[in-house]
Amino acid sequence: MTPQQSDAKEASVSSPVSRIWRENLTLIAIALCLAFLIRSFIAEPRYIPSDSMLPTLHIGDRLVVEKISYFFHPPELDDIVVFQPPAELQHRGYHKDQAFIKRIIGKPGEIVSISGGKVYLNGQPLQEDYIAEPPALPMEGRQVPTDEFFVMGDNRNDSNDSRYWGFLPRKNIIGRAVFRFWPLNRIGFM
């Protein structure tokens, strides 16, 4: 075999290998870009680190938080939302990237109060079959400001929520918890 034939044979052998590498690298780059876009704008997984949402959510539950629906409509009552801590919580030492999860109890313009172990919305008691126990402390009526929400944990007596740090600005909401994927025995939509 002449040197020219040897070079041609090596080129033909390395060409399919280099093409496979290019294709694989391209696929990996596309997959990484898609994963980044999905996590940034559509949905992301979250972990429950505390018992503030008992009995609905337990420590260690893993959820899918969707981010897209609030581009089309505002958050609704009873939505379970994941959010960045508002300024008051950041002043108390919570990091701005430390996510919280709570249930929306009051929307802009509504009045939230607590009396006799019941939460009232605009003077009407809420039917709350999802709470761990009735709230122990009363709270005078508070009107929810524009573009803000009143949120509470389902574990009413062990939840760091709007009763203690104020209203949740809409801009702080990351998304809505829609699906629990772990543990397997409690898998399902929220």
C-alpha cells in the first residue's frame, strides 16, 4: 500500500467517527439548551424541606412546579405556590434564592382575618378540609394590596407565612405546584 492510499484509508475511517462525535455533541448541546429553557420558563422540580404544608405536603415530597399558566391568568385562591422570599423575609436572613411554598388564601382587594380558629375571607369562613389543625392565634382583618397575595401554610400553627411577614408580591411567585412525583405511594396531581 502506498503512503497516499494509507492516508486515504485513514481519512475514510476517521470521517465516520468524527461525524458521530459531532452528531453526539450536537445532540447533547440541544438537550442541555432544552433542559435550561424548560426549567427556566415552563416547569421545574422542587423539594419540600419543612412541615409547614402538612398534611398536604410532607418533608421530602418532590413536586413539579409549572411556571407558564401565570403568564395567562393571575394566581387563584387555593393555588399552592412556590415563591422567592419577599423583602421582609430577606431582611430576616433568608436568602433571595431560598424558595418557600404556601397556599393562596387572599387575592388583591380581599380582606383576610382569623377568629375562633377559622380563617375568614371577606367576612365568610373558608372551608379548609386540607389543614392540619385550626389556627390558634386570631388576626384582625387585613386587606390584600394590588399585585400582592396573602398566603398561609396548611400546617396553620407551624408556618412562617403572611401572618408574620406580610403580603406576597406577585413578582416573587415562581410557579404553581401541580404534580407530586415522589414518594411513589403519594404520586399524583395537586
